[in-house]
Amino acid sequence: MPNRPPYLAAGPRVAVRHLLPGDAEEFTTRARESAALHHPWLFLPETAGEYGRWSAKFATDTSEGFAVCDPADGSIAAAIAINNIVRGGFQCGALGYGAFAHAARRGLMTEGLALVVRHAFGPLGLHRLEANIQPGNEASRGLVQRLGFRLEGFSPDFLHIGGAWRDHERWAITAEMCPQSPDRA
């Protein structure tokens, strides 16, 4: 049996661990297979070089990268990032996420993101997570709504994605809103 990295959290169907440099081959293969599913919302790295540049941010204090895995075989079903982490009085991060095509529409991302949210409000010590979602991305909107995020506003031309400035809805959740957060205990 291969040596697997330790899981940070596990649910009934998925487990979450940090993304690692050694994930490049599986990750980029899954990203290429999922390009049509993600278009025009998300553009994940599709080559080893792109993955290396993209994942390098996870070695800093301002980003955390997570793999949502099938605990039976360790395969990656989805990826979640907490980017732009600001400490001090803010204690906030911005979420980015995507399920891979082979695992889409099965509820695995909902379970995985719930685990990451609890990890963010627990061991990472964050107070707030934000998700910026393009209008029309019903799957992403439904995901954050299922997890209790609230709609906080609309930002025109907010993020540059796929060669254009895209409008986004701003969704957020705080530790007090999360049912299993240490702040709710």
C-alpha cells in the first residue's frame, strides 16, 4: 500500500489533506479531464509547470491548499484553496474550489468544503471565509448556500478570469455561523 499523507479531517465519504508537490501528475490529469466542467468559471493548472507555480503559494502563510480525497484509495476528487489569508484583526481568507469531473454532482465537494470550513475555523484560527462567485454559476452558489454562507454583495469586474474581468457575487461565512465551529461551542 502506498505511503499516503495524513488526513486533516474525514467525513462519511471524503477525507481532506494538504495538496502536495507530488500531486502534480494526478491533479493536472484531473484538471485536463475537467476543463469543460470548469469553463468559464475556473481554470486550474493543466501541466506540471503550471501546477508547480500555482501550488507554490501553499508554502506561504497566506494560502492553504487542500485535496478532497476518496479515503478508500486516496484519489483526488476535488481541490480547495484558502487564499489571501489575512491575520491580525481580520482573520479572513478567500476560498477557491473545484470538483473534478469524475466526482462531480455526487455531493463530495459539499462534504469536503464543510470539512475545510471547520478546519479553517478550528486549527487555522480564521474567523471569516469568503467565496466570490460569478453570476450564473449555479453549482457554486448552491454549494455555499448548502453550507450556510450569506450573500453580502455584488462586485462588477471583480476578478480577471479566462482573459476577462468578471462580475462576482460576494458570499461569506463566519465562525459564529458554522454549526461545528469552536466559536459555536
